[in-house]
Amino acid sequence: RRRGDLEQQLRTVIDELGKASAKAQGLPTPVTSAARMEANRHVLYILRAPDGRGTPKGAVIGFLKVGYKKLFLLVRFEGSGE
């Protein structure tokens, strides 16, 4: 039962990080969420405050999400012969 509580707390932290990140980037919706993390093979690194100086002890102060994505590049050529 305790494990389930910890998992739910972690899901909440991830969802809140996603909301804050979307707001900071001016995005209409979060890109990061617990559900999305479960559905793909990304890895989330979370940085938390170790000693409580300036922030509450254990407060999340940053995160980095890494993984594989298909990226596309669109190049438009305008003009004649340039």
C-alpha cells in the first residue's frame, strides 16, 4: 500500500512539473505528464533541493526529460535559383 502512495505522489509531482513547464514556455497544454511518461520510453531526471536553503527541503527545483523522438526538418526555398 505504501508503494502505491509513493507512486501516486510521484505522478502528482510529474504532472505539476509538466504544468509549470508548459506555463514557463507559453504552451497551451503540458508536454510532460505521468501518463505520457508511462506510454513512451523517455527518462525523467528530477533535481530536488538537498538542504532546504532557499527552498523547502526536498522541493523539486528542476527536471530534464530525455528520450528518442522522430524529428522533422522542413526547408523552404524561396526565390529563383538562390
